[in-house]
Amino acid sequence: LAQDPQQSAARAATLAWLELADAGDGAATYNAASKRFREAIAMEQWTAALRSARERFGPLKRRTVMVVRPPEPGKDTPPGEFLVVVFRTEFGLRDMATETVTLEREADGKWRVVGYLMR
């Protein structure tokens, strides 16, 4: 079966964004994120949070896409088109972690990160 082109585009956008995060470039991840993301948090807060999380997890060793799916429906879900990409990730200080990246398809048709969670 052919892969869904929207999911492929979302996955590519996610991996490009994660490359910036892996390089420790908080400002670039912020600037590449969705408008909704940038409206929710100041750049200084975001870069500090990303730096802190990455220091606790250590450098990236390996990342595998587990699933690309729509978000769970909920009453607090804003209008728009969203996808969630979940990774099983190995970091230098954590052998088994989960990264969850939520993307929003913006008005220009591009997928951009609106949420990032490391566990």
C-alpha cells in the first residue's frame, strides 16, 4: 500500500525539526515551530526548557518512528488539522525514551511543530 502523503510530509517536517533540537539550536526550533507554538511560549522560556530536557536525556543515539496518527479526539482540541508522531528514542542518559511531536498543518499547507514531549 502507498503511504499517505500527508503523513509522509508530517514525518519529514518532524525529523527536520528534531535535527535542530538534536543540534541544541533552541532558537531555530522555536522559529521553525507553528504560530500557535510561538504564541504559547516565549523564545527564552522554550530554549531554556529544551536545553534542560536535553541535558537530562543526553545526546541522541537512535530514534525510530513508532506511529504517525491523528491526535486523540477531545473537547479541548482546537480547530485545525493535526498529526502526532511518536518515536522510540535512545539517548546517552536514557536507553528507552518516548518523544511525542504534535504537528499542525498551517494555512500555507506546511506541517509545523505545535508540541513536543520527551518521556
